[in-house]
Amino acid sequence: MPYDTRPWKGEIACGSYEFCACGESQNKPFCDGSHEAMNTGKTPTVCDIAETKNYAICMCGNSNTKPFCDGSHKKLPANNPNVTPST
Ligand code: FES
């Protein structure tokens, strides 16, 4: 699964959005329907954005506040040289 190790950061305008939760979208952070085409078993995270501003959107799949980044990506082995990936 091509999740990323860092959040997507950028401005998002007010509105209702479907954010990619499977990691396969070619239009991240937004869903492009790849979860259906690739039968990932995941569905997008639907979220109403109430304020136009910059956001950090989780691209690692580990945030507890999806679609927003909560910093969990910092614990990934790829971002933490002190952690050895489990096998
Ligand atoms: S990118 Fe997933 S918690 Fe930050």
C-alpha cells in the first residue's frame, strides 16, 4: 500500500470532502475511487471542512484523528532511526 510517511499539507476550502483512506488515490489527499477499483476494503474518510485554511492531512494511515494528521507518522520506523522495523 503506497501510504506516505509524511502528511499532505496545503490549503483546503470550506466544503465536504472524501479523503483517501486506502493510500491508493492518485489525487491525494482526496479520494479518486481507487479503493473500489483496487478492492482495498477501505472507504474514504468523509469530512466537512468548516474553515478555509491550511491543513495537515494524514497520509500514513495511522492517525487517530483522520483525516487530520495527529503526529503518529513520527513513530514510523522510516521517520525514527531509533526504531527497528518488526519482521
Ligand atoms: S501523516 Fe499520519 S499521523 Fe501524520
